[in-house]
Amino acid sequence: MEFLQHLAHSLRSARTLELPSDNSSAFYMLMSMVIGNQHRSVLDLLNNSHFDVNYTCDRAHRSLMHIAANCGSYECLSMLVKKGGDVNCKDMSGCTPLHLAARNGQRKCLIKLLEHKADVNIRNNEGLTAIHWLAVNGRTELLHDLFQYVSDVDVEDAQGQTALHVACQNGHKSTVQCLLDHGADINRKNHYGWTPLHFACSHGQHDTAAILLSRGALFCANKNNKTPLDLGVECGYSETCEVLLQFMPKLFDELIQLVRSDLVKEPMLVKVLGYLSSQGESLADRILRRLSEEASAIGYSLLSVSSNVETQVSSLLLCVKVLCKLHKKVYHSTTTTMSSTATAASALDTTTILPPKAAKVFQPLESLWQLLNEWLFIIKVEFENGYPVEIRKHSPYDTRMTVSAPPDLVFEANGENNCQVSIQSDSPKASRSQSGDLLSCDCCDKTGLTTHFYPEEEDNTKKILAKTNTGSSANSSSTPKSSPVNEGLLKKVKRLSLEQTAQDVIGAIVPRICGVIQAFYMCCASQSHHQMTSPKFIEFVCRHNKVLRSLVARNPKVIFDHFHFLLECPELMSQFLHIIKAQPFEARLEWFYENLYPDDKDNELIHTPPNERDVIFIKRDNIFESSCHELLKTTPDKLKKGIPLRFAGEEGMGQGVVREWFDVLSREILNPDYALFTQSADGSTFQPNSNSAVNPDHLNYFRFAGKCLGLAVYHQHLLNVYFTRSFYKHILGIPVSYKDVSSIDPEYAKNLQWILDHDISQLGLDLTFSVETDVYGVMQEVELKPGGSSIPVTEENKQDYVQLVTELRMTQAIQPQIDNFLYGFHEYIPQSLVQMFDEYELELMLSGLPEIDLKDWEENTLYTGYTQDSPVIVWFWEIIREFQQHERVLMLQFVTGSSRVPYGGFSKLCGGGGPQKFTISHVTYSPQILPTASTCINLLKLPSYTSKKETKDRLLIALQCGSQGYAMA
């Protein structure tokens, strides 16, 4: 009978009436019921079992009391308390049921727990109490229930943080007000010196910051000496900084001076000050004016003898960058409106039309620019006076100004406009004086360069000046006054020379002067409305041309650090290009990409996936045509941000797909079916096809090819394509030479070389400055210069003839193809940037370092005058094995003129007359002789050196300077 009653009850309840004997299984059965607040069912099961309600289970080690409080199952919680549930039991994290009820806002559960003596002061493993949990989640309505049980509203967690700290951090306004009303300490500091105001400002909670400030919160620094304003600006919380300024206007100067902090990033500072500038015209003018004054003060400090170079240069450039960006933001719309009403004639004028207020923004900096001019003038005078090589220690009674030229600068005066500055390589570097007042010049390098100033360069400077609108800057402070140089500056220079024994004063001032020059350029550019270099700045550079070039020759690193303006002015770039090209390839490559990418490229911390409608779909079975169609219709700005590419019918996307696309596409571009490129005589390089017009759309295809190569360089993807040296020269803007003809007609190149090497006066060649060319099967005479058919080629003008016929064959014959290729290439890679490389380096940028099979190389090498066992040959191959990959590439380029081998390996190497293996020829040894090479026949002329060390040293020297044709060390 009892069994039947039990069975009927179970069937009516649709569940079992007994818990499993296993506690864990019983817990999980009850847990699901507690979550659903099925208190009657839980009670029935507990009444029929011996289950311990304080049993803990699962990974968190929680009891049924924790579950009920966490889910707000009030009836279950009340029943469990009656069954002996522990209101203060802890889970693995140290949380009690009261903590969970407070965290999730379960008010009824919280009250029930408090009524049954739940301890409000218990801390979890992080030191958080129930009041902390209410503050974290803004449970203001529950705070009133808790306060009658809380004796200390400022109870601290493990970090020393009170409920007010966490409420301010999370921006719960009503909770903050409630805590303050119940006596929370508004200026309480945690273990790190952070007050509630620090927490509010560091998390951008401007409303809670306003509440704190309105109720008397103190503005102070934490233990790291950071104020709430510092934290707000570092994170870019504009409205929070506005609130601080509203309550404490005196913080304005402190805000401006944050440009001196190395912890504040430029984007954050621009964001905050830009927001403030948008709040009113008067505030915008005030911000710009103070930034200008601050930049001037930093600049003066930079040109003094007591400041840290790197810190001051960084601060100056940050301040000026922020100033210029805000200036553009504030006045751009005004200048745009004014310029839109300008006539066509005035639009050609390079002067900038700015509102009166805009023109006054940079006025505080004028005195700094004048000081810069004075420094450059003094250095020029010292150079021209030809002071002794080293700065000697002078008697205190010596009243002469004794700053001398740098130890490695020697002036040779050969007339007013003809002087040269020779840079010697044994110049000692400047070192910091013991007093600490004088500056080191650790960045000065021993370059071994020589800078020459000749009359034609003076003429070039005058031409550049003539192109600028000098009238617009006639009253500019960039023009040195004819009055005597600032006496205070002279005294400072004198003090430098007296105190800085054996120091290079000019070397110490170079990075400072260059930092100010960069700032001057940015200010000039900001005031120039047109997309061209400011005439005022061009005039400045031309005026100080000699000094700047000599300083740069002494320390070329300053070009990469401060002379970014060269990239925007071809006239100025030409003055310094030879120095730039003399710098290591790695340094130039870093500068290339630094200036190629926009300023905010590295600040995009979150990369969102591309929109499906922006995805470029490419057909695998027609990759060339479909790629051409898609790329020509997509703007370069979009592709610079990324290449969202997918092959039609496939799911894959990402860098792997893009690399595969580039690899396949690069081979298709060279496909002879498109007639765009032809294979050169060496069998491994390609150049534009002069007969590509057989393809009606060939010029669009060349533009597409240029876009592909430019896009690959921009995103640093390597291509499996190799072009002739002459084509790389066309990309770089380097004139071709007659030696480049060998890539398309080796025999004709030999003929050109022959007439250059021999006297042709009595040979009766009857050559004129005209040639016959085959134009689609019809022979036509083409004059190399006007009237060329009647101008004979003589011994005196044969070099002109060779150059002109070279340009005809290598350039004019494919000029439309080159122009369209460059049009596409320059959409991604500006000419101003790529021109700093040579043709070998450009190939490395496009195609990377090729793999070289050393065993194949050695097995396919011939010897003339040596055997495989000759000591110098054994040393040679040992050295090659020791070389790094890029050094092996340099060796290959040095001997063969190419950085890779043709398909099939070294056995397929070709010379000017056909197949020609790598050959090493004996040369009689003499001291200091270097290896040389004949690239047309893949010949290395290797002297019989006396040791492996000497062999390696001479090879390395030859690899570094071989392209200049040096023959002696």
C-alpha cells in the first residue's frame, strides 16, 4: 500500500521523490530545481533524504545557497536557510551568497541573508566586500538596505580601493552620490595614491568627475606623479578634460605643457585639444596661441646648453605637430571657402590666404626662427674662418670667439662661390662633459663622404629661389637680418668653446638645429594652402644651403630623423640625394616605409573584417583579366588599407590568399600571350615589349602592371618577377647607359663599347646622328637630334652619339609603355620616395633575396689561371659559405649584374654572347688591389691574395663600392 502511494505521488509530480545516494548527482539534480526556484520540489526531495544543504560541488565549489542567491531564487534561499544553510560559506573565489546577491542586484535575497546574520565585512580573494559589489554594478537601491549593517563605508579591498573608487571607475552617478551622502571619503587614496577622481578621469567618467569636483574633491598626483588630467589626456577622454578645466581653469597651462610628456601620445593630445577647440572660437584661439608659445619655449631650450637633446626634440616636434593639426582643423574650412572664390589667376599664386587670426597663431615662433637663422649664420662664419681642427682649451683671458669648425670639416676657399668641404673619417666623436651642461653627439657617424660646392650649385640655388614667391616672405623672420648677430648667442657660443675641451661644439648642436628646422618646415607647410613646399621654407633652405649640406654630410642620420621635407620638394631633394643614397640600405628602407604609410596606420589597434561588398572576387581561370578589371575600378585609398581578396567560388581570405594571388598574377603579367614584356638576352629578366601595340589594350595593361607592382611594394609582398636593369632605372628615374643595351642586343652593345674604346677618326665609318629602325617591317631613318642626319659622328662627339642611340633603343622605343606603367606604380609608391634606391636595391624590394644553391654554384664555376685547389680559390668558397644570404646576393650581383640565377641553375648563366658560366680569373697580386668583375661575361678577376683574411676583406670592400667602379682599396 505504501509503495502504491509513493508511486502515485511520483507520477502526479512527474519526477522522482528520492535523491540519488551520490551527493554529487544529488547536487546537480537539486541545482537545476533551485535555478528554476522550484522550492516545493526541492523541499520534498530534501525531506526524503539525508543530503547536506551545505555540500559544495562543481569547479567553483558553490553550495545550493550560492546558486539561489546568484539566481535570485528567494523561496529556495529561504527554505535552505531554514534547513541550516550557511549564509557565510565561501566558494573558490572567496565569495559568499551575500556577495553574489549584491553583485547581481537580488534585493530580496540580500535582505533575507542580512536578516540571518550574513557578515557584510567578509572579503573575497580580491578583498571585495558586499558594498564593493554593489558599487561595481551601480546597485544604488540596495545600498540603502546595506548601510544599516555596514559600520565602515570606506572598507578597502586588497588594492586599498573603497566602494567609492569602484563606483567612480564605472561611472555610476547615483551610487557615487549615495556613497558620498553616507560619509564616503572623497579624497581617500588607494595603495598607489589614486583618489576617486583619478579613477573617474582614467576611465572617462566625466559625469562622476563633475560630481566629485562639485563636492570638493582635491586635485593631486598619485605615487607615479600622475594627476587626473594626465590620465584623462593619455586615454583621450576629451569631455573629462573639459570638466576638469571648467572646475579648475588654472589647469589650462598644465594641459598645454603635456606636450613635454613622453607618456602622452600625439593622437590622444590632438583628440582632446581638438575637442576643446570645437567648443568655441575664443578657446580655439587660446589653445593655438599657447601651443605656439610652448613650442617657442621648447625650441629656445633645445638650442641652449642645458637640455637633453632627445627629450627636447621629441617635445618640440610633438608640440608643433599638434599645433599644425589643430591649426588645419580650426581654419581649414575658412581657407577652403576663401580659396573657392579665388579667380583662376590668383589660384596660381602660391601665397597662402589665411584669416588674420590664423596668421597670428604662429607669431610667437618667429623669434625662434630668427634664433635658428642666427645659429646657422654663426656656423657658416666659423666654417669660412677656417678655425683650427680641434677646439683647444683657452685661457680665461682670451676674449676671442673660439668656436672652430668640426674636427672633420676642412674648408678650402677657392673663390667666392667655389669651395668644398672634405669630410675625413678619423673624426673623434663628441662626448658629454663632466659638468653635464654640454651636449654629446653620439649619433654623429664617420661617413667618409665629401660634399662639394661649385658655381653651378650656386646657380641651382638661385634658380630654386627664383621659382619661389620671395615677395610674400620679404618680411619673414626666416631671412637673416643684416644687423650683427645676437650678442647673447655669441656669448653662449664662446662659453661652449671655453668649457667644452676637445669637444665638437658644432657636432653637438647639429641634432638640435635639425630638430628646429623640421619644426620650422611643419609650421610653414601648415600655413601653405597649396599642395607644394612653402616658398618661405624653400628660401630658407637655399639661403643656408652650404651649411645644411655640410652638417648633413657630417651626420647623415639627421636626414632620416628631421629632413622629411626633402620628400616633398624635388628641387631640395636633388641637393641631398647623393648623401641619402650613401646611407645603409636598411636605414633607407625603414625611412621609405615610415614616410610611405599615413601617420595613423600604426594606431589602428582594431582591424575590423572587410565588408562583404568590398571583397574583390578574382576568377582563377581568368586571373589576369579579372584582376585587371577589379584593380582598375578600385580606388588606391581602399587598396592601401588592405586587399580583401577572394577567389570566386572559394571561402579562403587573408594574407595567404593575397600572397598566392600575387605569385600567380606576377607570372601572368609576363605571359607572352599578352605581349607586354619580352625576355632579355640573359634568359631570366624581362623588359617592356616595344611591339606591345599588337594588343589593342596594352597601355591599360601596363598601367595595371604598374599598380600591381606598386601595391606589392606598399604591402611588402614579394613577387617572382625580375626585370632588366634598364627597366628598374626607368622606375627610379635614373638615366640608362649604353651598357644596358646588352640586355636586349648584346652584340650591338659590344659595338657601342668598341667605338668608345677606340679612336674612330680614321676609320671611315661614315656615321651620322641618325639610325635606321624597323617600324612594322618598314625601315625608317630616325634622327637622334634635330638635323642629326647631317651631323657626322666624330671622336669628339661619339659619347653623345652612344648616349642618344642608347636612349632611342632603351627609352624612346617604349616610352608610352613606361609612362603608363609608372602612372599605375606611382599611385602607391611616390617617385620622391623610390628615387633613394638604386636598381639593385629596387629588385630586392620587389623580389627579395633569392635562394642560392652553393653546391650548384661551385660545381658550375670555371677557373682561368687557378685550379679548384688553389689556396685563394679554397678561401673564396669558404668565405662564400660564411657569408650571410644578402652578402651572397651582392657577390652574385657584383659578378653577373643580377641577383638571381636563371631557371636551371648556374649552368644556365648567360653572358653577352650566349651561355657563359661563372668564372674566376687569376690577377697578379699587388698591395691594396681589389677584385674586379666583367659582368658581361660573368668574370670575377681575383688577385692571388696571401691569406684568407685579406681575401675576405678585399671582397667585402669590392662588394660595397664595386658599383662605383673603384679599383683600389
